Amino acid sequence: MTERTISRSADAAAAAAAEAARAEAPAASEPETLVQPPPPVRRIVVDHAPTIVGPPADGATAPWPHPAHSGPAANGRSTVSNGKAADKAVVPAMERMRCEGVGISYAGKPAVRDVHLPVAQGEVLALIGPSGCGKTTLLRSLNRLTELTDSAERTGAILLDGEDIDTLEVTHLRRRVSMVFQQPNPFPMSVFDNVAYALREQGSRKPSKAELHAEVVDAITRAGLSDEIVANLDHPALRLSGGQQQRLCIARAIATRPEVLLLDEPCSALDPISTTIIEDLILRLREEVAVVIVTHNLQQARRIADRVGFMYLGELVEYGTADQVFEAPVHERTRSYISGAFG
């Protein structure tokens, strides 16, 4: 038998073996559908057993507002916010400041155009709008901080209790119209000295620590810090948490009992818990001081504002109650911004 014949026989035998193997193999089943595993179960660990609340008895008051009444309250804030009551008694409003045709430009380029706006004690006024719309520039003009920029020019009038702020000595004005900035900026000194600094700068004679103690503690208490740091007023301010530092700055700002408190994005660098604490503080402070806050957070403005001013390209497009601006805006640009179409 030749070599070629042997090769052909081997190939035939291999082919026959392969065919037999295919015949004996079970039929291929349909491909199985891949089932994704369920997401992991996230469990919340609590330190005590939850309280089970049953349905109210006939004639009893339900523990939560009826759905028909769970919307905005009469004073412009929801009765339920983040699971807790945020509504409170309406505080009588009293006008403290007024902008009359205010315009501001930098090197001849307009940043704020012909703004007419009242600022009242007993209310929180929130200025909202996209970045660069002029709201911070307007806020800084209320205590003449825009003057620190050489190229800035202002037209129109700003009145504080009926007086033109241009006629007031600037240091005196800034004691009456205090400002808290976006980033907490405590001085590198003790908690006590941070608050006492504003009080000591009021007069020519520097009062002693003992003389200022009561006023410092009062300011810290009104700023909601007494339970945390009043027992150690010598604690370094820079070692406080971010939220505590911001409340210390608020305590320093209200120590001189100003008529107006300006807040420029005071919660933008803070965590949600610190933000909630400061929002509650703002609601309490509106009883004793007119509050103006600039915020990009529309939910925050909705939670705490009594009045809202929407600014766009330097213009005050809309001004009204929080209910009206957020739920029934008059202008199309306001509706687009509130709905998230731009910003």
C-alpha cells in the first residue's frame, strides 16, 4: 500500500469518527437568557426601635397635613420640608432698605440695570438667577462694598431707614448692614475674640473682655452655637468645623445688632446637615433683622424665602412672594429658569 493511499485512509477514518461524535452529541439547547443579579440591599442601622404610629382615631387630628393642605403655607414656605415642620408664625414686615433705580457698571460695562427693590425686616429676600446675572454685585452694593473695585460706578439711590447710604460714614454703614460671605472667614484667633472684634471696633475705647462677655455670649447664642462652644470661648476659631465657622461668622456679623444682614451663598461650601442648621438660623434671625440672601440653590430659596427676586443679565426680571415666583411666575424667562431650561 502506497503512502498516499495510507494518508487517504487515515483522513477517511478521522472524518467518520467526527461524524459519529456529532451524531452521539445531544442537541444544542437554546441560549440561556442572562439574568442580572438584584441590586444589593441597603440597610439603615438605627440605635433604637422605630415608633409605629397608627391611623388617627375618628375626629382626631392627623399627624401630618392633609394632602390638600401640604403645599405652600400663607407665608410662602412649605408646611413640611425634609420631614420636619418648617412653617412658623408670620412676622410683621417693616421696610429697612430700598433700591431706587440702582445701576452698577465695571469699566463702563453694565452689571446691574435700573433695579427697584425693597428690603424688609421680618422677611427673607432671596436673589436668584444664573451666574453672572448681577445678584452678588447688587448685594455688595447694599453696604458699598462695590466701591472697593476702582472701575465700579453706581447710579441711583439706596436708602437705609430713609437715609441715602452715600451720606453715611462707610464703617458705620457696614455695622448697620453686615455681610457674611460664601466661604467661612473666621479670624485666626479665639471664638471669643472673633465676636468681640466687631464690638471693640464700635468705639474709640476698647472695652475689656469682662465687659464684652455678655454681648459675645448673646451673639453666639443667637447664632445657634451656644450648646457647642459657649463653654470654651477660648477655643481657636480655625479648629471649628465648616458649619460652625460659618455660624461664628454670622455671630460676628449680628453682634453689633445690624438692621440688615447680607448673605452671599452662605451654604455653598457646607454639608447638608450644616446647611439645614443655618437655614433654620436664618428663619429665626428674620424676626430681628432684614435678611437678603444670594443663592443658586432654588430649593433653598423655596424653603426659606418670603420674597424672591429673579435677576437675568443685570435686570431684575421678576420680584414677588416665594409662592408667586416659584408657582406662578409672570415672565417667560422666570418660568424657563425655574423649570431648569437654563442656568
